[in-house]
Amino acid sequence: MFEKILIANRGEIALRVLRACREMGIKTVAVHSTADNEAMHVRLADEAVCIGPPPGRDSYLNKAAVISAAMITNAEAIHPGYGFLSENAEFADMVKDHGLTFIGPSPEHIRIMGDKVQAKLTAQKLGIPVVPGSDGAVKNEDDAVKVAEEIGYPVLIKATAGGGGRGMKVAASKSEIREAFKVASSEAEAAFGNGEVYMEKYLGQPRHIEIQVLGDQHGNVVHLGERDCSLQRKHQKIFEECPSPALNPKQRDDIGKIVTTALKKIGYHNAGTVEFLYEDGKFYFIEMNTRLQVEHPITEMITGLDLVREQIRVAAGLELGFSQKDVEFQGCAMECRINAEDPRTFAPSPGTITGYHAPGGRRVRVDSAMYAGSKIPPYYDSLISKLIVQGSTRNECIMRMRRALHEYVIDGIKTTIPLHQAVLDQQVIIDGNYDIRWLERFVADWVRSGSG
């Protein structure tokens, strides 16, 4: 087992990894920008190394600086968390080349799944159901028209190297397809330095269902059930729950077997999440995230497993400590992502936390690096906290989340807590009958009414 791990991230996920390491008796190294000198993960780590100024490109995305910090502190492995360098195959290669261990999947698997076109082709070959669409990248407007006519309107044009909704456009008719192609391609080029796009059938009212997997380097792969991530704004998740109210045990078992069988074939190891659109009883692969997910705590709550601990064990060459038959699901869990944003306009709200009180009580968990007096800098993602609750039933879970949100106090900045409170009061959420487009419709009405 490793004696020292460098955590190449910040905020709540850096603290989450640090806690797992400490419980395993592993020393930690925190890296940080000058904006995070007083951050909680920096304060609690055994060692800390400043790797640059506030902008992420000059610090947390600086591969050489991160690896240098690992070398000078004699760390043996690097945990990338999520975001930043977590799905950067070049970085994973560099870590390996310097005699260190990357706590994640192989660079090869990161590279395959990081290219949306290649990922879809790989999924098809492995027997995973996919959304009907282009066989690969669409080269020009004329080809886009041909593909759209083959699969039928509406269609979705997506960046091959995309994420977060950038480089993504919908075309509902032939008159819209050429303009949509140009806009998606130019957005992709500006955001990712790669204007390549592909096309898929646009589904009307799907849910976003993802399957959590864990694999080791000995050929064992298990799934830990699904998470429903359908509450999204501009393709960004804000609320997750598991199990999904849309699936039954047989559907869960069937898609879990398909995913684990496929990943065993390619020798996948460490944590990963296979994401699907789900509509009318059918699953359609959209992508695979080769890292820990923001929403992993709800899976931990209903399985009793520590996913970060398992990541570290697998990276150290150990076998998974359990098999598929050992995985049991207990009750329901939900996560509200608390962002430092105006709940009406979603404009970022950086600043100093002048007062802070986290909710507590039975089956309530808060993953956050905040404290009274801490500063929320303007340079990074606006996620500042994850409020997670677990209940024996879905209704109990909703009631517990309502109570926890009511207790949560974050003064000094604006947060999205009021939005979550409003969402959990809606009958469609109580009934579990929402889809990936429900939240944007609700938010528009909610803001228009002045309730926000």
C-alpha cells in the first residue's frame, strides 16, 4: 500500500480524498494555488506545495508543477479527484513515466473514452446500446444533412471533445441543420481547440441514468447500481438520486450486467461511470467518465462502500474486496449540489463566508471545504458543497433533504439552496416523474414568478 499520496485537486473533493487517505493511514500532500493558501485541504494535509497563481491553467492544470510537487515530497501516487487533470491521458502517461502511480484507469482507457466518437464506437463493439447517429465525426454541412435524414429529426450535434453543454446544438428540421452545424463546430473549436462534431438522434423526454462501476487489475468488475441525474440546467447536473425511481430491479440488473461484461472485455480498472439516456424502457449510451463522479456519495450511502478507498486499493494492485453478489442496496439517497451562484440568474457569487452552519442529524452528510471566514474565489467552478441524505424510503429521503436544506446556513454569498427547496416542493419531483428537460422549464417559470 502507498505511504504518501499527492492530491491534485482543490475544494471538497480534495478534502474527500484526504479523509479517505487518513483513515487508511496514508500521508497526504496538498497542492494549491495562491488563491487557496488558507483552504481546508491545505490546512489538513501532512504537506502542502504551492504550484502557481490563481488561474487553473497556471496551477491545478499545470502538469509539470503537479508532478514536480509529487517528486520533491516523495509521494508515490497521485489522486486527481474529478475535473482538472482527472481525465487527461497525457497527464496519466506523465505520472507513469515519472515512476508514480495514477489513481485512476489506464491512459489508454482515458484516451478512448475521452473522445466521444471513439467511445461510442467502442461501446457498440462491446454490446452496449447506443443512440442512433453518425458513424463518426461529421465533416461538413452536406454530410450533416445526409445523417439527419437517415436518423430522422430532431437531431443533436455534439463536440467530439466536448463537455458541459458546449459545442452542442439541436436541429429540428432541414432548415436548421446547416446553421446548427456551423455554430456547434465553432463553439467546439473555441472551447476545446477541436471543432470536430458528431450527430445523434435527439430524444424527446429521456432521463439521464448512469451506472457506477469499479474494476481491479485482476479482471474483476462490479457495478454499484445506478444514479438518476436527470435534474440538469444547461447540461449541468444539480441534483442526483439513487436508485432511480424510473427503474425496477430487473432493469437495473440487466443494464449492470451489460456494462460489467463490456468493461471486463477491455480490462478496465478503477472507478468509472457509464452514462445513458433512458426513454421508453430503453438505454442509449452517451459517454463514459473515467474518474470519480461528483455524485459518488449517494452510491456510497446506499451501498456502504468507500469509493475513494477502493480506488486507492485498486491502484495499489489489490483485488476488490467484494464481488457482485456482495453488493446490497439500502434505501434511497439524494444529493443537492450547492453552488455559489445567484439562484435567480445563476451568476457566480464569490466572496467570504461570514457565517456557516452545516446541517446534521441522522443519515445526513455534507461534503464541503467551507468554514466561517473561508473565501470562495472567482477562478474555479462554483460548486462549494454537496448535501447528501439517505432514507429507508424515497419519501423519507425527500423529507430529510427538505429538513437539512432548511438548517443549512451559508452567509456572505448567494447560493442555490433556495432553488433546491423550491424543486423539492414540486409534485412531479415527489412522484419521481421528471426528465432531463423538466428543470429548465421549472426554473424559467420560477424566476418569472419572482419566487427565486
